[in-house]
Amino acid sequence: LTSIHITGIGLHPLRGSDVLKQIDVSMVGQHEHPVIEPDPKLSEAVVLPVVGSIIDTCDNSLKHIQLPEMWRRRRSGRLVR
């Protein structure tokens, strides 16, 4: 995936979903090393507002969110609510 420039803009239709149970935008498979080099182009500015709208939806079904390791490592201010 390192040569593909995925930003997350295609997630917009999911805004406010109350049926999603799991969101995984980590860009790695289960049990794979979480570090991707070079860092993928997935945009916090695009993805996090969609995730936030799902979290803020009354009676949402969300149980698990998996974010990219690079976002967790940087401890972006966008991740704090």
C-alpha cells in the first residue's frame, strides 16, 4: 500500500453511522507489524471527523476503533477529545 495514496476521503458516506461495530483504518492486517514505511498518506483531517461523527451518534453500535500506528505514535492533538 505504500505506493497508493489513500487519504480516507471515501469514508464520508459513513458519517453518523449507527450500525458500524468496528472501524480499522490501521492499514495493516491482523497480527502484522503496525509500522508502515514510509508513512501512508491517510489523512487525520479527513478520517477523524468521520470517526467522530460516528462516536457522537446517539445509540451508535461502535465497539472497537483501530487507528494507524503513526497517529498513535505522534499523539496528535486531533485524537484528544
